Amino acid sequence: MKQAPKIVILGAGYAGIVAAIRLQKELQYNEAEVTLVNKHDYHYITTHLHMPAAGTDHPENARVRVQELIDLQKVKFVKSTVTEILLAEKTIVLESGKLNYDYLVIGLGGEPETFGIKGLKENAFNIRSINSVRLIRTHIENQFALYKQHPDQTEYLTLIVGGAGFTGVEFAGELADRIPVLCQTYDVDQSNVRIINIEASPTVLPGFDPELVKYAIDVLKHKGVEFKLGVPVKECLEDRIVLANGEEIKARSVIWTGGIRGNHLLEEAGFEGFRGRVKVDEMLQPAGHENVFILGDCSIFLSPDGKPYPPTAQIAMQEGEVVAYNLMAKIRGQAMKPFKPSIKGTVASLGKNEAIGFVFRFKVTGWFAALMKQVIDWRYLYIIGGVQLVLSKTLFKARW
Amino acid sequence: MKQAPKIVILGAGYAGIVAAIRLQKELQYNEAEVTLVNKHDYHYITTHLHMPAAGTDHPENARVRVQELIDLQKVKFVKSTVTEILLAEKTIVLESGKLNYDYLVIGLGGEPETFGIKGLKENAFNIRSINSVRLIRTHIENQFALYKQHPDQTEYLTLIVGGAGFTGVEFAGELADRIPVLCQTYDVDQSNVRIINIEASPTVLPGFDPELVKYAIDVLKHKGVEFKLGVPVKECLEDRIVLANGEEIKARSVIWTGGIRGNHLLEEAGFEGFRGRVKVDEMLQPAGHENVFILGDCSIFLSPDGKPYPPTAQIAMQEGEVVAYNLMAKIRGQAMKPFKPSIKGTVASLGKNEAIGFVFRFKVTGWFAALMKQVIDWRYLYIIGGVQLVLSKTLFKARW
């Protein structure tokens, strides 16, 4: 009996989980042996993380146990951290052992890009995982409680959001919604709290439609968010941030959303990376590696006009679908299909009942945009887990 | 027209608030001008603070706004901090100004007694106010979140309760109840969490009935609390505690409940203090000060056999009642009455549905003792605020 080819999927993020779910659905018995490797025994919904980070929704609503999504009879799951990718040996080194593969799918996601800014790695928080956002929430609440012991030290109540891309803007909006509750719980005068969004580009959401950008700024300013645009951060210390223009802002909470780079393991494996991300062809494969697919935030896929698509959940999911298709094609000796991203919409939330974006090329703002954002979230949950998952993750919103 | 005598009450703790409420009820129009001075615009229920400290009840259930208890038409309320008591000038110096009095009631409460243990003041937390217990809750939650970033450093999950008196034992019980929830929320293996209760005396609840002490130890051990009895603490550092026997325990959370002393302002005013507490006669007056009453934790009242009564809420409330009576007697030229404490019961909670104590000389344990504890709490709320306050503070228990 011929042995079934081994497919190893690294990472259960948007791309990896969708690829695994699709393979589990389509593969015939014994057609391939699929192994999914992930650091945690849960998949998390990165686009939702700004909410538990601010404390406006429970982190349980931003994650799904892998076993709820994967049929462990069909897909093997290994909870471990990848430490090395040995391409020549077709071997993955894990903290808990080794794995061999015939086909490799790398969906290991990104890492915070600090652009070499001093102190950022040590002193700033990142919205990048369940663990990291739980820490942001507890840290901020602790600052409010500490402030009551040091009422002259406003750095406890100054919250810096570094970067005004999607995550930065969404987090700032959510945080602004959360502040009144924190002020009430901790007896803090709200006028002492500052949320400052700092961005090196001259605008928030660089590259986005100017009319929507203006709308977003107006909404966030109205909620109390201050902006410092066109000012790069020079250094981040424990109790203050130093800007390139020399200005210093005392603050004990800096949440850095200034960008991501690809997972370091790819460059270490010998791939050429652009900020850690590896260029893939239209089959989502890196040049010269016929049995490897790279997708999601650690890959770069170029649009026809030569620009890289942004590292979004939407693209990652679609890549997961295509990679699953192409893996089956390879196994069955059929033709692979090229990846053709289809951007259905892009909506950024600005806190409760406010959002901006595009849905099928239509500009949307306000409550309708917020509803569209909700629909996008529901759609994703439906794709990976059906109606049951939609209900279990959205019926109960809870501050925590 | 004769000017009404000025009564100034310092502190809206158990003793002060009860005295103010009683005076407001009994005094005739213009018989006296009563002023209540307190640091916060709320009274807090010290015996309930171990719950919000652990996170098992919301801090709002441990405090009542002064304006809900005091008729501001009858009693003047000044929210300020006392900085000096000038007995010779019959003047109180506040952060916000000065007050003159004809009669002074001092109910300024206690301060944590550190027994000169190095680092305790800087690195340990105290269960002594709404502000201090909110900080304990946020600090501990933050440790759980930090642990996920440093899974090899167990000091994030080691919680030290210093002192096994009433507060220490009640807090340890409550904390033990809270741990499973924290472990679930932060994905922490409960076997990595330690609660260690350290006490210099050879037993918990020194002086209490041995049978009940054994019951308490058994209940708490069963909940996972470890005990180190008969071992004084030598030093408290940011990341560990050093015991007198040389043992070091790595821990980033030390909650010190090892005792209280009287407010420092009394000794500074010239009173002779025993650990800051001033001895009062049976009318609750210090020797040689006919127009001053001292009550609650900053006073010492001796029992007939010469032992001081413990600094409890029960005694403080009864003192508040008697002082109100005696003030009216003085104003009306009538005879004062001596203070005769009546100990109705003493119950220590050990977390959910567990407690031990005495009620009218009967030993109680288990759920019945827990119910008695609840009744005692209800009774107090009823005395100061009626049925409405009982309902508003007890109907809704909430982790926070």
C-alpha cells in the first residue's frame, strides 16, 4: 500500500485554520495525512483582539478551541512551538519533537515591527495574541488603581496608541469607549485621562480614502482621542515616550500597533524576506520550493500592478482556501489554480456603533458601517464553525 | 441668641458614621452644629473589603456615599483630610482649611502595623480602604497576565497573605475561591498557584477557640491555602519575602494583614498612645480632655479584667452610639452613660458558604456560620441605612 503523503500546516491563524478545515472536508480517506501545528490549542480572531485588549469584550469571544474546528480523526493536531524549519530535510523542529512532511504550508503569521525604535520591544505592549491583550487590559486597570495612590502622577492615566493603521484606530476607538467605565470603577476624574494616538505618517489609516479618514478622525476626537500625526516615535521608556521632534510624553502604557513583519523563522530557514515576509507566486509558493506554500502575514502576494496586498484576515482566509485546493490538486496530479484575491470590503471599527470602510466599493460610515463590520465578523465565524460558532461568540458580550 | 455648640466628628468609619447618624436623629433644631469630616465622600465597610480585594465582590458593595447616610441639612459634611489636631486651640487643621470645635469626636481609625519589618511599607499591599483593595485586585490579575509572558517565573503566581488574624484568614478564604476563575480566564494551570498564609503566632486566629481554629485551618487547607505558622516575616522585597527562619519565598504579591495601630495624628496631637491607640475611660474620653471623645480603632477601651477590647466594627459601632448619647447629655447638662460593650457574636468568613465563630456564645461553623456572617452584615447596613441599603448592597454580587 502506498503511504499517504504528509501535509504539515504550521500555524492555526486565519490562513492555516481555513486550509486545515478545507482539507479535512475535501480529502478522501487516506488520501493524505494532515498535521496542524500551533503554539496554542486555540485559534484566535486577530481582528477582534482590540476589544479584549481594551476590556470591552471578553477574550473568550476572540478565540475558538482548535478541537471545536478540527475533526481530530481526520487532521492530527500538535500543540507545540516551531523552533526551526529544515527545508532540505523536509523536517520541522518543534519544542516537543520533530515532524517530517511531503508538503509544507507555512502560516506562522507576523511579529510586531519595531522599526528599530529603542525600548519599544521592552516597554510597549502589542495587540497580537490572547496572552498579549489580556496583559494590556490588566495593565491598564492596574494603572487606574495605582493612580489613586499617586494622584499627582498623570503618567498612570496617559495611554499611548502607537500607530494609526487599522489596529491602532480600532483600539483607540474601543479604549475611548472603555474609559468612562474605568473612571467610574476607580473614582477617576475623566478629564485626567488621555488617549494619544501617535503616527509617523501625516494621516491616520495611510492610503485610505481621505473622506473616510476625516470621518474617522472626527469620531475619535469626539470620543476624546488626541492625535499626533506626522511624528515618528524615537524612544519608549517605562514611564514616558520620546518623539522624533524632541517632545516627551509621560505615560506608563504604550500600545504599539505600528506594523508587522513576517515571522523570523522564515528568514532563518533560508527564504529571502522583505521585512520578514516571503514573496510567493500566484500558486502561493516561494520560488524554487515546489512542495511549500506560504500564506498569510508571513507571505507577500503582489497585485497585478506590482503592489503587495496588505496583511489582512480577508486575504489570509482566501489564501487558505486556494492552498487547500492546490494541495489536493498536487496529490491528485491535477492542475493547481492561481490565487485571485477578491476584496469584498474593508471596514474599520471606531468603537461602539461607529465604523468606516468600503463594502463592495461603496463607502460606508456610522452605524451601518458598524453593522457591516459585525456581518464580516459573523461571516468569518460561519465559514470556520457554522451557525453554532457565530452564536456562541457573539450572543454574549462582556466587559471583563 | 446663644450659639449652638459645635461638634466635630473626625472620620466616617463605623464609629464616626454611627455617631453622626444618631446625632442627626436625636438632636433638636439648633441644639448643636454637627460637622462630619472624612477623607472620602463615602463610608466604607471595612469588614467587607476582603471580597473586592480578592475580586469576589464589586467594591461598590463595600461602600456607601456619605450623602446617602447623612441629611446634609442637619449635619455638615466636609470632604477633606485631617493634617493636625490642635487640642489647646480646639482647632482641626484640614488640607482644605481649619475647623473650630466645642466637642471633638475622633474616629480616625487605624493604620497598618508593620512592626518595623523591612520593605513591608514599600512592597506589601494592605486591606484598608477602597483604593487599597482595588489595587490588590488589579495587581493580582496583572500578575496572572504577566505570568503568561514569563511561564518559568512562579513568583507571579505565589500570593502571600501576611498575618492570620481575622482579615488574613477571611482574605485567604476569598482568594482561594477566586483562583479557579483567574486560572480559567488566564489559561493558568491551577497547580502552579500558591496561596501562603504566614503568621508569627503558632496558630491562626490567635486567642480564638481551638476547635474553631482547627475547623478554619482544615477548610482553608482544603481550598488550597498553605500555612506557615510560628514564623515571623523578616523582610519583604519586590519579588520575594524573607522569613525569620531564613527561608525565602519568591512572590510578587504580598498582602499584609498583620495588625493595625492607631492613626498617627493622635500621638502627634499629644495623646499618649499604645501602638498609636489612646486609652479612654468608660465615657470613651481620654484622661484630662472633657470635651474630647476617642473611639474605634484609634482608642483602647479596657475590659473589667484589664484587657483591651479588639479593634472591631462591632465595638466601634456601639461606641458611636454611646458617644452620641453622651454628647447630647453634655449639651443638655444631663448625666453621661458609661460604655458597656455587648459582644453579640464574632464570625469570620472562610470564603463561599464557610465560616466559623460565636453567635451569642454558641459556636457556629459551616454554612450556618456563613449565614450568620451575612446576617451580621445585613444588620449593620440596616442600622446605618435601613432596608433600602441592605437591598442595594447585597442583591447584586459581582466579580469584577
